[in-house]
Amino acid sequence: METVQVLIIGAGPAGATLAFHLGKLGIRSIVISRHHGTANTPRAHIFNQRAMEVLRDGGLEARVAKVASDASDMQHTSWSNTLAGEEYGRMWSWGNKPSEKHRYEMASPCPMSDLPQSYLEPILVEAAVENGAEVRFGHEFISLDDQADSVVATIRRRDDAKEYRVRCDYLIGADGARSPVIEALQIPIVGKTINSAFNVHIEANLTQYLINRPGSLNWILNNDAPEWSAVGNFRMVRPWTEFVVSMHPAKKDGEVFEPSEAQIKGRLHQMIGNTDVPIKILSTFRWNINDQVAETWQKGRVMCIGDAVHRHPPINGLGSNTCISDAFNLAWKLAYVLRSLAGPALLNTLTVERKPVGDGVVRRANTGMEAHRSLWSILGLTHEARKSAVEQLERKDEAGKQARKCLQDAFEATDAELQALGIQMNQFYMGSPATFVANGDTPPHCDSLNTLKEVAVSTFPGFHLPHVWVAASGQSPRVSTLDLCGHGRFTVLTGRGGECWIDAAKRLSNREGHPEIAAYRIGFHCDFMDCYRDWERVRGVEDEGVVLVRPDHFVAWRYKDASDEAVTLLRTALRKVLALG
């Protein structure tokens, strides 16, 4: 029987990211995928800043940026009768709104981008293999046996139906929305499947229709549409010649219609508004619109991440981004436990920390889906309803003003999807056993903050470390505080007068069973200068105080001042966070 430290079921964004970061930390994994290769359709595409930070930490940012479309191609979301016809309105999108750009720039060193899953997955899998993972496509998970000290999984090769077994220390289910691992664990899934939609992956040169309003999402509300495709959306894959066109039915009754190729092409030409545009259909596929969460993310030595535990429509572009952050959260914890740098109880914090994030994403995506349906309803999905709506919008009296205000409000309601920086960035682990709050430390007041659209900035334990630009000197390139941290290690950040914390980190780093601890001073005549005085504004401690950051960029602990007991205090915080008693 084969043995491996970690067996990962699923080679999508969650599984491949986990294998990659485990490999960076010296942990061997085998990745099993029932598919014959990486994603053959673009699927997920909006790539947010938090997800890019995860890849930046592993040195992949430049690699994926080469195949991503940048933010300038994502400026708008539009709603039209046809691409060649009347446009009803558009919205600034994904950080391109002039009044919001500064928020995105202040939140992260990474920009927003459009990165289709079919381009992302090969890079993640290749990087995982480069770092020691073994990826087996065409192999499917059959069953598992959690034997308390290990897990034995039965795997089947799909080409010849031959079964074999693998013994692992931990098994990870990153196997998507129809997860066999979740089913094997008998973990309840709360919620329901709401509807389905039909996608068509095409090549067509639509430059003339989109060059003046570049955007990832281009909705078509055509009142001559068939009921099986009442609403459509040209979703950019490559500007402006490759798209995934989603087609949504008029009703949420779950009825499935399977159109012929002739019907699909006819509908596509109808949505474009020009029957002369050559269209090449690359593939078609159906997907479910879900509102589902797992009751727990783990049982025994088996843990689940990604779409296996949070299932939702693609509104807000949160799917693969959340999967990648799930993997980053779990990777360092698994590595530390397997290297005896942390107690096994550290792994119990996966559900504690990530389930609230996943549940929130599912709620937000489904709320956003309803905002779209409200807009569709206002404009009308039938010829009669559209005629009536347009007549109301054209009126010059008070009724016309009210109709136009109602439509404007419906457009603005989608801003909670298209400029939702907060839901992308605000992941809070306050109260997690993998954080430690010093006596007298208090959390920030965020009551007045719109956490859907604004980023909560703090170094309180359980918050994500704020991004701030620092530089070693005036002749050095600036780097983010996030660049100083991560990379599989803990990091101590202090300032002028905080030498005691630097010394404490040096005394404990890689000694007495402690992990590696990097240590930097930020401030006047320190290791890094505080370029724009932003660190002083957000650090939450005095110059001589300390912020301890986990390998996943989240604050583990902080202490306001210098201390003669710095070694003891730092040791205590580490042992608490790492479940070492």
C-alpha cells in the first residue's frame, strides 16, 4: 500500500493551491482528480486581490499575470437589449469606479484581474508538481477509512477500473460541489439547489460591440428570447474574441431544456443583434445555482475545502478566490502539525476560521443573484412586459420619473457586487484558538463600517495584516508589509525601540521546537522606512510594540510596548497559537 503525508482529492483551485503551498513547506502530497486534465472550460474568472496575495506569497504572481486580463478590460458591467442594439445602462466594476479606486490600491499590493480557470489551473498544477506534489488525473476517489492514526483511501483508475489503496496522515476533500468526500463523511449540506443555467463557450470577434465599454460581464435582456434563455451574459474570456455565454431561464422552476446546436447559434446571433457574425462553439455545459453550505468542514483526519463546503452562484466572483484562501489557511497548519511544530488541535481551527467566511460568501452571492433578478423584472422578460416598461421609462410625467428612478436604483443595487471590496478582503478570525489576545487589548469598533464595501483595517489578533508600502532605503524598491510576512514562517514586526522583540525572535526561531520567525523593524533608522507613514497609522501598537503575524498573513498576537519579558511573552503567544499548551 502506498503511503503519503497528505492525500488531496481534487486538482482544482483549492486542491492545486493546497498541494503547491504544502510543497513549498516541504510536505509531500498526492493529488487525485477524476478528470483527465485541468479545467477544459473557463468557469471561474474574476480574480481578486486576496487570492492574488496567496499566489504572490508563493512566487506565482508574475506567472499568472502573464495570462490574465488586467483591470482595464474589466471596467464595466452593461445591460443591453442586444450587443449591437440599445444599452439600458452600465456600471463601473471591479475597482474601476473613480471614487473607489483608492480603496483597492490601499487594500493590497495586488491588482484585480480576470483570470479564467482554464488558464489558472495548469499553472497551479505545474507549480505543485515543481514543488514535489504528484498529480494523478483520471483517478477517482471511491471510499475512505479513518483509522484514528491515519486514513486509508480507496482509489480507482478510470481507464481500466483498477482499484488501489493509499494510506495518508490526512485526507483533504477539495473535490467540488458534488463532493464524494463530503458524502463519505456523511456531513450534512444545508440549503438547496435553486436553479440551473446553460453555458456556451464560443469564439467570436465582438470587438466592435465592446471596445467602447470594455467589461467582463455584458448582460443581454432581449425580450424576444426563448424562455429557456430569457437572460444572457457575454462573459469575457479573452478580449474580445472568446467568451462564455451564460443563458438563464425565465423561471426558477428547475425545468431543464437541452437546446440543439442550431437553437444555440440562433440565440447567440439574436443576443449579438447581427446574424452575420461568425461563431465557433467550443463547448456547452450546464451548471447549478446553489445556496448550500456544509455543516462542518472536517471530521477526524479528513478536512474539506473549496466548493465542497460552500456552493453558490458566481455573483461577486467569489468562488475560486475563496477556494484559494481556504487552501492557504490549511496549508501552513497541516505542514506545522506534520513537522511537529504545532499540536493536532491547530487543525480544528479550519472550520472555526473558514466556515464563517464560506457561509458569508454563499449568502452574499445569492443576495446578489436576487438583485439581478429584480433588475430583469423591472425591464421585463417578455415582449409585452418590455414594451410596457419602455413606455413607462419614456414618459415625461411623474410616473416616468419614478420608473427611471426605479431602474436607476436597480442598477445601483448591483454595486454591492461590482465594488464589493469588503466581502473580498474582510476575513476575520477573531476568537479563533489560533490567535492570542494580550491582556487589556481590545478589538476595533467596526459598527459604522460598511463591511461589504469597505475594508476593516487593524492589527488586532484575527485580522488580516494591513498592506502598507515600506522600503529599505530611498534607492530600494518598495515592498508590501505582506511581502515581509508569510512564506511559511511567523513574522515579528516592531519599530524604533523594539529591539527586545527582534532579540526574542532570534532566540526562539527554529529553536526549542519553535518554527522559523522572521523579524523586522519599520520606522526611522530601522530595517524598513515607513514610506508614507501608513504603518504608524495602522500598526495599533507603540513604536517599541510588536505585531506577530501568522504564515497566512493573519495577525496572531500583538503587544503594545517593549518588555523585559519579551522572550517569555513571545514564547507564550506562539505556544497558544500553535496549540502546544
